[in-house]
Amino acid sequence: MRQRLQPPRTRFPTRSASHRQRQALARLLVSVAVASTAIFAQEPIFAAPTAAEIKEARALFQAGLALEAAGDYKNALTKFHEVAAVRPTPQVMFHVALCLEHLGRWTEALGTYRITIDRAREEAAEDVVENADQARQKLEQRMPRLKILRSESMAGAVVHLDGVLIGAASFGVEMPSDPGEHRVVVTVDGKEVFTQVVSLEEGRVETVTITKQTPKAPPPLAPAPKPSPEPNPIAPSQRIGYYFLGGGITSLVIGGMFVKLRNDTIDRLETQCAGNHCPASLESTSDRGKIYMMAANGFVGAGLLSAGIGTVILLQRHETEPAPQSAHTQVGLSAGGPLGAPGATVWGNF
């Protein structure tokens, strides 16, 4: 007998399984709907400014305009920044750019003018678009530009302009920059190999070519100062000679003073005495004259002796060691004391 082949039976989900799937799908849809409702019910991240904030911003804007008209662009810029934090309208951004331009921050001003133009076009503020675009064009014509070139040997160097890293696309391009001095620093493997300070002027283009700088040789050492010639030391014997000579001259001067006193005493006795007879009252005067005479003879004699010894010592010193050409010494001895008194006089030039 032949058996009839039966087709394979296909199992269909039962009614309970299908019911569970529909319930899970319904719960999922409900969850999505609830989540969406919660999300859209939340407040926006950037809430609109309140009426009080708008009122304060308007007051700040008017204050900024007054400061701008007075030429106080620094404080005016501060006011406009505070207004822009509440409502960055194209009008506010235009005055921010204007203040930046007057403060010499031209690159910031140029970028702010461009942002102002885009926002003004979005809000259909044609007057702001026109004013900002005219200011942008004038500033671009005045803008100094810096072009940085690299030699092949410095292709892998890291370049900073005023501390800002310069990308590869900026090399060989005239980059708008603020007027004034700018510093270009190049490093290779963390070591500084090139530094240049460039001064940019309005409307001009300056080019800096980066090359490998050879290390600077240290400056030559300054020659050592020549020692100043030491003065010729005075020998002990020569010093003794000067002592004797000085003491002798001093004694002669004192002796001359006593000779003068003796002569004055003799003149007084001669005027008051008659012949060889003198009054008793002049006896003390006569005694003083004798004392003066003794003192004069003693000092003059001691002075001559001391001066003579000193002269001999100095003459012996000059004979053994010739004196420098600039030195000129003369010593002499002449008969006769000072003021015509008996004795001798020692004279010298040193």
C-alpha cells in the first residue's frame, strides 16, 4: 500500500503569544509618547530675557553709545559686551566691532563685522548690513598683512605667531594682522631655533622667511685691563733722609724766629740806653735777649746739622738709583742766616 505524504505542519503562534506581543508594543509606544511629552514640556536651554533684563540692556546700550561718542572705546566695549550677553542683536555687534577697531584689535574687529553682516541679513536689517559692510571693506584696505615662508630645511618646524600655533595652510598666505610688533618663534624638537620680531604698519605687507639660524658665537672677551704702574717705593734710608732734612728746615725756621726776637731786643736796648749805661728796668729785657741768642744759636746749629745729614743721605740714594726723568731735586747750602743774622741757609727744590 502506498502511504500518502502529509505536508509539514506550520506552527502559528497561539492567541496568547500574539496577545502578549501586542501588549509589549503598546507599552513601548506609550513610553515613547510620555518621554516625548516630558521633553517638549521642559523649558528651552536658552530662556528668553525677561522684561527687566531687556530694560537694563537698553540702558547699558545707551551708556555704551555715550562712551563711544566721547572716545572712551575701552569702557564702551565693556558696556556693549554686557548688552550682547542679553541680546546680541546686529546693532550691538556692529558697535562691538567699531570699538575693537578703534582699540587697534583689527583682526577681532574684522571677524565681528562679518558676524554682524550675517546676523543683519538674517534679520533683514539692511541699514546695519550696509554700515557694517562699508566698515569691513575700509578696514580690510587698512589691514597690515604678514606672510610667513619656510625653507625646505625647516619644513617640519613648529611655528608660533604671538604664542599662537600657525597651521600648514597659513604659510605663504598674507595673514591679516593687527598693527604693531609681532613675534615669530620657531622650534624644532622643542628647541628654539629661530626668533624674529616684525613691526607691521597700516596697509603694508611684511614677509618673514624662516631659515635655520646658526648659533651666535659668544662675544670676544674684553682685554684685561693693564695694571697701573705702582709708585716707586721709598727706601727706608731715603725716608730717613727726608726726616733729617725736614727736621733741619724746621729747626732753621724756629732759629730764624729767635734771631728776629733777639734783634728786636737789641734795637730796644739801643734806643733806651745812653752809651753803656742802661736803666735797671731794662735788665729783664737784656736777659731775654741773651736767651733769644742762645735759642737762635741752638736751633740754627741743630737745623744745619740735621739738614746736612739729610742732604747727604738723599744724595747717596740718588747716586745709587737714578731718579725718574720727571723728578728734579736741587739742594743747596749758602752762608748767612735769615734776616742778615749769622749762620747758614739750606735751600732746596723738590
